[in-house]
Amino acid sequence: QQPVQSPQAVILREGEDAVINCSSSKALYSVHWYRQKHGEAPVFLMILLKGGEQKGHDKISASFNEKKQQSSLYLTASQLSYSGTYFCGTVPLEGQNFVFGPGTRLSVLP
Amino acid sequence: DTGVSQDPRHKITKRGQNVTFRCDPISEHNRLYWYRQTLGQGPEFLTYFQNEAQLEKSRLLSDRFSAERPKGSFSTLEIQRTEQGDSAMYLCASSLATTNPSGMYEQFFGPGTRLTVL
């Protein structure tokens, strides 16, 4: 039931792009993305509700393919402040059991 | 409003003791969630409330865990007869409620309570 995230970890240089993927075996109502910095609580990034929906926040955007039950988070021209662990969370169409994925650790180096 | 607060921030206890944690959500938020997080893992859902009603509880959650939200404001999470495997960060989050049962708004997390069971 827990969504799968890939890759598990990624290391970037400042200014490079990254993609983090999240997939579920269940039909989804929504996908949520959070970022957690070391020693801090998770912080909300965005929610995607509709199939094929794309949303953006500064240079971070995401897409949601409802048919494939997949979401991708796109980080463009990464900054040092993007470092942290990114979690997707999924809400299934049936039931209301919100589940976080295992996370993707992103390290941005100068 | 200062956000979600949790107390205590750290708790060290001996195996077999009971512990209780408190969470104060953002005042206008009627949903409150409890999660447990261990190192290198994502937050694991434990339970959530809408106002004072506990609407869902993880099937994996031991009977030693109980949560309350008596007046729909703050919440407490109690762990009885603690075990070493209970050592983790316990996170509380709050959000507004949606009219759609499948809907969820963004959650605002508190700083967490780190529990160490010796």
C-alpha cells in the first residue's frame, strides 16, 4: 500500500535538474509532496488532484498521471536549499488511508 | 498563530513505563494527525481526528497506543508499557477538513517528540 519512490537518493550540483518519481499500486485520488530537512518536520510542497494535472511552485513542479497512478516531482536549476528528503503521500480513491512513501534523499552540492 | 506545537520535545523512558505526548494544532484546524517516524523512513500514519472524533486508526497500531482529542482542540498520544521498538520521532500535524471524504488539505507539522526507550 505504501507508494514506491525512485530514486532512493540523488546527488546534484547547483543548477542541475532532478526528477523524483512516486508510484502506487492503488488507484489514487490525490498525491501530496513534502520536503523534510535534516532534523526538521516535513513541509508541504503541493497537492495534485486531477489526472494529468501539473502544478508548480517556483522552480519545483509536479505532474500526476492518474491512469498510471504515478506522480513525478521536477526540480529545475536546483539550489542548495533544495537539499532534503522528499516524500510523496498518496490518498487512494477508496478509503482514506493517507500513506507516505519511503522518501528520496536529495543532496545539492555547490 | 505560532503553528503546531508538541510537548515534550524529547522523552527518555525505561522499558515498561507509560508516556504521554501532547499536540496543540493550529487553532482553526479541525483535523489532527499523529505519525511515527524512524530514521531513514517516511512518517508512518498512526491515527487522525476530525474535531473530537477519532476517524481512523492504523491497523498496525498496537493496543498499547491510544490517542484522545477531548474537546476538539489539543490531542494526547499515550503509549503504555513502552518497548524499545517504540523509540522514534512522534509527529503531529493539523489541517483544515474538506467536505469530500477523500480530500485532504496540506498538513502543517509540529517539531515532533523524540522518544527514546532504554
